[in-house]
Amino acid sequence: MSTFKARGIIIKENLVGDSDKSLIILLKDYGKFTVWSRNCRSSKSKLLAGSSLFSYADFIIYDNGRTLTLNQIDIIENFYGLTEDLDSLAYGTYFLEFVDKNIQDATPVNNIMLLLLKSLLILSKSNVIKPKLISKIFEIKFLQLSGYMPITNCCSYCKKEINNENELYFGDNGIVCNSCKNNEQYLIKISNNVRLVLNHILSSPIDKLYNFNVSENILNELSLVSKKFLNTHLHIDLKSTSFIEQLESI
């Protein structure tokens, strides 16, 4: 039996009984764990403010060898700005669900945690970059950090170097040149500008990811690329995706 302190972010919550919660917390240096927050829904509870989705905090956790229980929460950031805009809240919720479904329990993923925190911060405080673009950058960088790296500087089949070709495609493993397009049945035709955007995302450190914007046409192309990239390597259904699709159709 022991008590330890860890910094993390709450990525999922489930109500239990009349006053408890079961929280899934992504902890720095530890990974994803389920932690009980007892009596936290009581108005008198010291855990009330911090035991909610998006809470980024220092958590003091008691481990009895079978379950983890919250003893104390010292909030660092609650991303309150997300609650002031429906689009931002929808995408923020999507990021949490995406991370929860795509990482294993008890496996440290500090780089992915940093990506999540940076993305939520930009989403909650920036009025310059669109939430949809933030989400595409997040998805592509997440896949890269998870070991899925598309080939973007040469054709993924013939290895011919790509410069300013007029006709490019994106396939299962990355860029496909016009000469090799018959090697795959389902390809997305893309512009060279989208390839350059992909290169920027893949080569940028997390703290420099969100320093650019794109036109609506480029964003639409990038969305198709990201969707294909996700469908090739990850096979999950997220509840938050359908709500975002409804918002984007309005």
C-alpha cells in the first residue's frame, strides 16, 4: 500500500452510485489508469472541482494494490475556454476519446500526452486556427508518434523523389506518383501543397505544430488524407465523431 503523486489529465469519467466517479487519467511517466474518485460529486467534496473531464492537475493517488483512489487534486489547467464554444468542446471531447481508445493501459506515452495538452490549449485559446485544422494536425501527428509514418518525399512504390509534380496521390503508405497509381485501388488525388503541409506536420516538434493556417481547399484535401491514414492504421468507432460530422454539415 502506498501513496504517490503524478501529473496528468482526466480523459474519461463514469458516474458511479450517487456521489462517486470512475476516472480514466493519463498520467505522465505512468500511462493510462482507472482511478476512483469517491464522494467527489458532493458539493462539500474537496475533489469536486478537479475530478472532471479536461482537468490537468497534480494528482495524489492512493494505491492499495488492487485499486487506485484519488486523495487530492491540485488543478493546473481546466481548459475552461472549451466550454464557451460548441465546436471547440466537440473537438476537445473527440481528442480525449481518441486518445483513450488508441493507447494501452499502464504504458507511458508522454509525447502523446504533450500532443493532447498542446492541442487542447490551442483549441481553447486560439481564435486564429480552425478547430477542424487543429483536429487534422492532431490526428496525423498522433499516428506518427504511434509509429505510423507516411512516405511524403518520394513515391511509396518506385521511390522516385517528389518535387512539384502535377499529379500526386495518397495511398496506404503515403505518396504515390502518377506512374504508380495503378498499384492501389483506393487512392486520393492531392495537390503538392497538401504534401508540403504533411511534411511540415511530420517534421515539426509538438510546440511548433500549430503555427500555420491553410485555405479551405487545402483543409478539405488534408481531411481526406487524414481519414484515409486513420482508416488504414486504426480501426475504431468513436461516439464523438458523429457529433462533429453533424456540426460540420450545418
